[in-house]
Amino acid sequence: MSELWPGRHGPNVDYISFPPSLSWQTTFPRKIVLLGSTGSIGRNALAVIDQNPELFSVQGLSCGSNAQLLVSQASKYRPPYLAVATEEVRASVEDALPANYRPIIFVGREGYVRLATVPEATTVLSAQSGAAGLAGTLAAALSGRVICLANKESLVLAGSLVRDIAALTGAALLPVDSEHNAIFQCLAGRNQDVHSIVLTASGGPFRGMSAAQMANMQPEKALAHPNWKMGKKISIDSATMMNKGLEIIEAFHLYGVAKEQIEVVIHPQSLVHSLVRLCDGSLLAQMGQADMKLPLAHCLSWPRRTQEVTSRLDLARVGQITFEEADHEAFPCLALAKRALAERGGMCVVLNAANEAAVELFLHGQVSFAAIPRLIARALDAHAATSPGHQPFCPPLAGRARDLNDLSRLVREIEERIVHLDRKSREFVRACAREGERTC
Ligand code: NDP
Ligand code: MG
């Protein structure tokens, strides 16, 4: 099946990992842990599993604090392991579970790490939101698991680290993010002849507006995505177009392409999920309904295909699809992400943390929509002024670890540096917001 896998070490593309082992590819039911099962991606993944019960066996589920939903999922699938954010949540989950079902419940960051590495599971869906997803992704990679990766922030924060770990442990990554999944499908075995990859973007709920028109938009409007139903944080990222900015960084690390080989085009209907431009001028596109069950089914059952998981796209009814240029002036987050990727030295960590902090403040009504990019820009400027810059924040791992313990220790050290810079950047943004919006 390697003809379906994007090329490694190619002149134009260098995919982040090797394919999963043949035994993984052919063993069903596939034993899966879902990190973030109560979220939008987690619920869609369980819907795919429900539609194909013979292909999957759920070994673990997790939430942050939504004990009620976790209890209902756990009571249905009865996995041997669960994980939650705090002791308090653990106690409520334990109380509410049926008396004849006693799973092991892990707690906190360590708990998610334990869940990501339980020996029964071969496959981990990384679908926690934001930087909180990093620990689980790194742990799954260190344990050589097959990772269905929705949590794009893991690659924004530590893309080169994940790549290095995968090379050493044999972990394999399958991209769930719809654009990257589309590119994965279009690349099918290629590592040459690729000119560039083209990420499509819906443009979000404020497409066509000027910066002034959207400056004071309220959270309800920003959350109302025209095509996709998603978690709150990623919905705001779509409104600011930071989501596409993060996806440029995600594509850079996943496909090992040059920054200049990543294009962005607005496609309001969200039916073409992304494209690959070949050197002779051909464009390969992947299309389908705007439904995350499609990329989830593709990753979870790869290289097999499941039965239809969503309604069939009726092209004649679609009628027309359109493309237009992105408005960089109205959506400054795109340029901020490109800047962070170009400058390295922890800038992507700062970008992501500042964005998460600013989005949270916006959702709580503490800053305006227009303040989000301003706060991120200030955090990037402040970091650039104090750090040497252009140095890789995640130093290469190759040749530095004698064994797996050593590797885990090195990874933990780097993760702690990331977490420290992440915390500092969030504090910086909150302090700026406290100073007053006008100075942001
Ligand atoms: P949601 O907010 O809907 O769900 C997030 C999940 O993570 C929930 O299970 C939530 O638990 C859990 N969680 C949140 N915070 C923490 C924390 N601090 N510690 C542990 N667990 C936590 O997010 P989405 O499903 O929309 O997104 C998940 C990831 O997938 C993100 O990285 C996003 O960028 C990516 N993605 C999402 C897409 C989508 O269509 N939704 C598309 C492409 C990528 P609880 O329910 O208890 O809060
Ligand atoms: Mg996407």
C-alpha cells in the first residue's frame, strides 16, 4: 500500500513519517484510544466507529471536564481506560458510571500520557483542543503508535520534534485536518513532480468584509461558521483566518515542503478540500461534503475504505464552485503565521499561545475581535526582541539518545521549554489586555 503514502526523502516532498506496519494495516478490528472524545472531532470519530463497528474497538476515551458526556460515551463503549482533567472530574465520572463497569481512570497531563500509551491500543486519535493536545501526541509518537492527528497545534508547537520522534520510533501520522487529509490523498506516493500544495479556506463567517466592518463583531457572529460545525476555539480561528495560518505551519511540517510551496486560496463552498499542483501544470484536487467524518473515516480505517459515512455529494445540485484570493489586509493573522514560521526560534509557540489566550479573552467578552491579531503581533514582537531568533527551538534528536528512556527524557525537556514559553506568552497577552485594549 506504499503507493498510497506520500513520499519520504523526496526532492519536493518529505512526508513526516513512514507508513504504518503491514500488520497494523491489515489487523482489524483496530484498537483505538480517542483523546478528546467529547469534542466535535471525537464525537464525529465515534459516529464513524458506530457506522463500522466491525472495524474498530474502543480502548480509551477522554474529556477535559465534560463528565456527563464522557460517562454516556464510556457506558456505551465500555473501554478499559478513561482520562479526565482533574480529580474532581474523575470523582463525578466514577460516581455516575454503571456499577458493573469499573474502568481505570487516569487524571491530568500524566493521565492523558498514560491513556495515549496503553498497551492494548495500536492507534491514537489526537483530538484534544489547542496546546493541551501536545502531551498526548508526543507520548503516542514516543510509543510508536499510529496517530490520527486532528490536533494541528501539536505540529505548530513541535512539528520538527514529532518528525524526529517518528523517525526514531516508527510512529506513523495520518492527517485528519481536512485540507491536509486532502493533500495526503492527492500526493499518493509522490515525492517528486510536486510544484506546490494549495490549501483551500472557506474564508469563514466574515469573508468579504473589511477589517473595520468586523472590528467589533460579537462572539456569536464569529462562532457561526457557514460550512463547518466545529469546537469554539477553531471556529474563532476560522473567523480570524488564524486557522489557515496554523494550517500553513501544519502543512510545512507534515509534508516537508518549502514555505514558498504552500499556497492559500479562498473557496467559499468548502467542497474542494485542498489541491496539489504538479510541475507540469496539472492540479489534483480532493472533493467531498464538508463533513469531518470523511477525513476521519479515511484515517481511522487507512488503507481500507469504509462504506459511505456521509451523504453523497450531488455535483449537479452543487452547480458551481468558486475560488478567490485571500484578503491579507482584512485578515492579518495569515501574515502573522507566515512570520512566525519564517523567524523560527519559538515564534510558532508564541503565535499559538498568544492566539489561544486572545481567543479566550474574546470569547469572554474581554477584548474585541480586532484585538486578537493586535495582541498576537505584540507577543511576537516582544519575543523577537528578547530571543536570538532563527535558532531551531526544538534541536534535532538524531544521534542524541542512547535508548528509549533517554529519548523520552530529551523529549520531556523540550516539551517543558515549550510549555514554559507557552505560559509566558499567555501571561503576556493577558497583561496587555488588562492594560487596556487601546494599547493592544
Ligand atoms: P472541541 O473543543 O470540540 O473538543 C476538544 C476536546 O478536547 C474535548 O474532548 C475537550 O473536553 C478536550 N479538552 C479541551 N481542553 C482540554 C484540556 N485542557 N485538557 C484535556 N482535554 C481537553 O474541539 P474540536 O473537536 O473542534 O477540535 C479538536 C482538535 O481538532 C483541535 O486541535 C482542532 O484544531 C482540530 N480540528 C478540528 C476540526 C473540527 O472540525 N472541529 C477540523 C480540523 C482540526 P471537554 O469536552 O471536556 O471540554
Ligand atoms: Mg482544516
